[in-house]
Amino acid sequence: MTWGRTMHREVCPKKHTEHTRDRMKNWEDEAYVRSSGLWQMAVNDKLAQARFTRSLDVRSPKALFCDAVGDPSMLKFFTPPPGMGFVVKDLDGSSAKGVYVLPDGWGGVELLSGNRMGADDVVLALQAVSKAETVKEVGVRILVEEYVSAEVAGQPSVDYKFYMFGGKVGAINVIYNRGKDANCRVWLDEDWNRVDDFGCFGTRIGSATPLCVMPPKPVHLEELVRAAKTLGEGLGIFYRVDLFVDGGTGQAMLGEFTPWPNGGRNHCKAVADPSLETGYDACGMGREWSVPLELGVPDGMERLFYEGGKGAEKPAWVEDFMDMSVKERCEAIM
């Protein structure tokens, strides 16, 4: 079954999708950000994500090359370490756009497309991304990270997307076989119980990816949940925390943080509730947003700010790190 056949509207006082779309507007409002004390906005920056994750002793892939210029042809200055695979990322990209996974290096098979790609091929692809996204004034800035072997060798890593409300798991959207014919997704709780049996909820279909048959519980689920909760508690508000497993060590690794998953278009979490006319409750994640911010809000503020958690203390490094130029941030995480 696909998302399109199972899309329903949330009938909730305030929907998770609505909260997410509100955040997209609020975070563009300088007065809102200043008044709410939202230092967590910094973690929407991929370079800050690496710094934040490491500060909490959660692993993120090692950075091998970082370009702040915005010119994909700068990749010609990247010389891969002998025998090391790597992943090329658009620093400002999302949803695997501008991501090229090359476990065997230049000229090898790129895992998401299945095509062989050399350096020139990746440069051309990134230049096409830059032209397609004309809103990008900075071009395509590049981050190259070490390739970390997947749970199944030679396959794309399973993508565990944790919807975190501070340290609480709202849901996990797990994606298998990204870029392959067998690509599918499933929504679960932290105990690996399915929560998408009642379909998906929202106003727009965000993906035609089929829902999977029930997958087996991963060996490293406890480690993944621990890492997601550590990062969620460090943020203290709603964020989607994307993780994958290092197939060699079994450790959880950061993929990325996302403050507004799917642009607030949809989600697939509901639990059975016979007392309701529908037979299910799809409003649980929407209710998690009802906790007002406490930490970080200036004293004397009368307005309540709803960000999906009470907040968390701002780490000492954040202000100095975000005051750096992109070039300096690149150097700081290398």
C-alpha cells in the first residue's frame, strides 16, 4: 500500500503538521527567534550538527573535505585517502538531494543511483542541483565525509528517523533500500511496534514510497534509541534526528537533524482508540507540542513559545561557533 491510498486529514485541536509549518514561519522571524531564545536553530546547520553531536559523545562520520566557496568544481582539490570510501553532500541540501555515496571511491558505483560516478560526474550533478535551486545565492557548498559501512554490506544504510520531543520518542520513520526498487518505509514506536496501520495524515502526499511489511527488530535498536534520546535531551525541543548504524561497530551514527520534516506535509503515526469515531487517535504528536519553552526564554517574557519541549541550556560553544565564517566552521570540524 502507498501513502496516496492511505492519506487522511488529522482531526485534532492542533495538528503535528500544523505545528511544523508554523515553526517554518516562526524561525524566519528574527523577533520570534530573539524573544524565544532559540539557540537550537544553530543545529539546522550541518557543520554545527557535527559539533553538537560530538559534544554529546554520539558519533558522526569523520569530515574529509569541506568547501565554503559554493563551487562544486572545488571537489578537484579533494584527494581521497587510499582505500577509503566517502560520501559527498551538499551542505545546504535535504532529503538525500545532492548526496552521493561512493564506498569504492571515484569511479565506483554510487549506491543511491546505482551508477558509476567519477569526480567529474559528481561535479556535473552538483552543478545541476545549483542551477535547479535558483534561490541558492551561495551555490553548492560541499562536505565530504567518510563512508561508514552499512548493516548489510554493499547496500544503502537503513535510515532511522526519530521524531524527538526533547528526550521523548514520538515515532520512528524507518526507510529501507533507499534508491532501490525495494525502497519502502515503516513507522514504529521505540519498542518496535507498528504505528502506521491506520495510514498517513496530512494535507499533501509527500512520498509515494510504499509502506513495508513488518521488518524484524534491529539488533542495535537499544543503541539507536539511546543515541536519539541523548541528542533529543540535548536539544530539549522537537527535532527529527536521523541515525544509521555503523555496520562494523554497531554504533549509532548521526545522519542529520531536521527541524521541519517533510515541510510539515504529513506523518503516519496513530494508535488504536475505540472510544473515538475513527477508531484511532492521530493527534499524539500534535499534543507533544503543547509543552511551553522554559529554558532559554528571557526573564519577564509574557508570551508562551511552543516548540515541542521545555528547551535545554545553550552549550558554551554555540555562540562562538555560529559567529565563525563557513570556512572557519569547516576547519573546526575537520
